[in-house]
Amino acid sequence: MRWKRAAARALLVCSLLCAGMSGAQAGEPRGDADGRGPLTLVTGGDLTGYLRGVLGGWNDRHPREKVTLVELPDAADEVRAQMASELRSGSDRFDVLNIDVAWTSEFAAAGWITPVDGRRFPLRHFLPPVVDTATFGGRLYAVPYVTNAGLLYYRKDVLDREGVRPPRTWAELERLAKTVAPKYGLDGYAGQFLPYEGLTANVTEAVQSAGGTVLAGEGARVTVDSAAARRGLSFLLDGVREGWIPRRALAFKEEESRQAFQDGKLLFLRNWPYAYALARPGSPKAAGKVGTVPLPGPDGQGSSVLGGSNLAVNSHSRHQKSAADLISYLTSEPVQRRVLTEGALPPVWADLYGEPELVRRFPYLPTLKRSLLAARPRLKSPRYDQVSLAVQAVMHDALVHGRSTDATVARLSRELRAIAGRG
């Protein structure tokens, strides 16, 4: 059953965190900050296969510091668990880690990754919000590599036929979802509402778009009990209760929601930029019918959470100087260009979003840049996995059973305070 798997995962997380922190506190020997030599880069699955070519360019120029790529399974939870298992044991098997931006605080607090010198990297060329995802406790612990922000996809053909523009506020979204969608046999709006990491992202976006927060002080304070946060949670809770968010969306992850939109079942969809591929020729049900705008909020443009990944150095690596050089290479402008053109992933270099040739190839880039500049890092906490599990469990239960906003806030506050208190 799902709750048993979630409980087992939470227990694993607790044990990994405790082991990792105790190892750091015990003063275990660290790696060599000035060491050079061969490297191993570990990452989740490279779905487009571009990364091997990128690393081949490094290996050709650095024969004594060649990189071996280790690809873990695609599922983020499994990637994190395998990385954590190696890191908590003090293993130096992995030198450079391509980690989800949400893990940076947890890995830094556990002592698994080492601070890096920001002067070695082209941070001034990056989109400003992405750098914050790589910091913890006022220090830079990683370097942004790939970024991401949610977009609102809409049926352009339907809105054009109705003579209306895409929504800029929640009220406009709700009105169109209630009135226009049924005329065309469509459901109104969906995001990713299954109890997994995607639901945490959707909830966080709703809360911060309303001007609220779930946590503050890098997880030290629980701040979800506020008028702004309540307004954000009500946007989702009321949407399901009133029906313009269909109940079947409560089982949606990214792909299920993308498929529903591509199959012509939704008027509006919140998803990541990768879903734009559905608008290209070869997808006849959606080709030429799709538009994108930044996520709406209560009074104007909303605020997405920042997705993507950061590159970090294993604290036990014996070749940390080479590892830092590899990260500098991977975050250089030529490689960042390949991240977009070959990997179909949003780069962290700001100038690429306005380059005419790239905009012609990827028309969503200007909209994505607007979303990224208004986005914020996901919840920061040394116990992020536990925090995310709590948000998922409480919010999904509230959506399924029609809980009130007050009851949802009370339960979420209680559970998050218990997690914060463990630290």
C-alpha cells in the first residue's frame, strides 16, 4: 500500500540523515581539496544521451582526469537513496554529484558535499534566482547546472475561438475553466497532484504565489499558518471541491497530466518546459494548438518553484581540484548551449534565453525566462525529504476528502513543527 511505502521511505530518510550527520560530527577524514586525477560523475538517467558527448569533450582534453559517467535509475527517490547510501558511508566512489536542487540543503547539512569557491564559476552570467538553490547557511555548496520553472499551458485554438486572452490571475483561470472548458468538452485545469514530489512543487507554488511561505529560516520556522498561505491552499482545495480541477487529476504526475492535455482533455495545464514538445509536428492533436504563459497568481503573475539540478563535490573525493574544474567546464557557455540544444533542458546562462536563433527553435524561452526570474527555490530544510512527505500526505488527503483550508493548515503546521523540532 502507498502509505506503507511512504512510511518505509520516511524511515530510510531518517536513518540516512542521522548516519550522515553523525559521520560529519565524528570528524571523519575528508577528501583532498587540492587533489587531481580521474573522476566519476553520478547523475540520474540521461534521457537524451547528450551528456556522454559533453564529457567526451572534457576527456579528450584531460587524459589524466578522465570522467566516468554513472547513471542511476530515472526515479528521483531512488537516485537520492543510492547517492545518500554512498555518501553517508564516507565513500569516495563519486567525485561530482548531479543533485536535484531540493537536496542541496540536506546534503550540505549532513556534511556530504563540500563548500565551493564561487569565484571559480561564471555565476554572474546565471539567472539570479538559480544561484540561491545552491546555497545553505550563507555558503555556496554547489553550482547550478540545469534549471526549470513551471509554465501554464493552454489550448490556444480554444481561447482564440472565444476571443479571450490566456489568464493572468487565478480568478481569470477559474472563470475560463468553469465556463469555456465545458463548452468544448474539456476539463478545466490540472497540475501534478499525486502524493509525490510534484505535489510539493504545486502546493509550494500556490502558497508563494499568494505571498506566503511554508517554511522560513532554512526550515527552522514553520510559517504556513498565515492568511497568504491559506489563500494559496484554498486555490487548490476549492478548485477540486468546485470541479474545475477534475478529481482524476489527483492521480496525475508529470506524464499523466501531459498526456491528458496532449489528448485534448484539458483547457489548462501546469507543467515543466519539457512538455512543450507536445506542440511540435508529430503530435496532431496538439500541434499548433498550444500556448504558454507564466503561472498566474491571485493578482497577476504567480511564482513557480525552481526545479533543475546542481553540481556538487563529494566531501570525501580525493580529486576535488579536478572536480571543481569539471564543474566549471559543465557550467561554461558552450556546454550550457548544448544542455539546451542537445539535452532539451533549460540552461542556467541568462543570455541564451534571448538569442534569436535559439528562440526560433525553442519559442517558449522568453516565457520561461519570465517564469524563472519570478521563481523561488523549493523549500529549504536539512530534513527536506521528511518535509516534502508531510506536505504530500496532508495536502493529498485534504484534496481527496474535501478538507477545509483551516483543517489542512492546522494539520500541516502540526506535522511540520514536529519535523522541525527533531533538529
